[in-house]
Amino acid sequence: MKGKGLISYEQFPVDPSITQGPYLSSEGPAFDAVSIFSFESQKDCEECWAIPEVVEDTAKCMDVETMIVLATER
């Protein structure tokens, strides 16, 4: 995605060794990671995620059916 509008990418995997705590459901963590994708604009973001090779690659590494997307600003 670099060169296609993505400015930066960070991934924070869930620590599977933490099995108890105030933020976990009784079934454990619902997701395996939090990923932050940064773009210059919403337009750049939408265009990048629509590129066929990005769509194809995303389907290989992410469960897009359960993925939650939140737009934020700094």
C-alpha cells in the first residue's frame, strides 16, 4: 500500500498470554490485533482500499467480515 496513498502502518497484536482483566470478555479477546493505517485524506484512504491488488491482499490477511473500521483524526 506504500506508494498508493498510505502514509504509515502500525500493528499492535493482542497479547494471548493475558487471559483475565477488566477489558476482556469471558471468551477472551475478540480480535487478534489493532492496526492503524494513516492516510493524508479520506479520499486517499478510499482510493487505496479500492485498488484491486490491495483488495486481494487484504482478503488474504484480514477477516473483512468481522473487521471494525474507525475513522479518526489526530
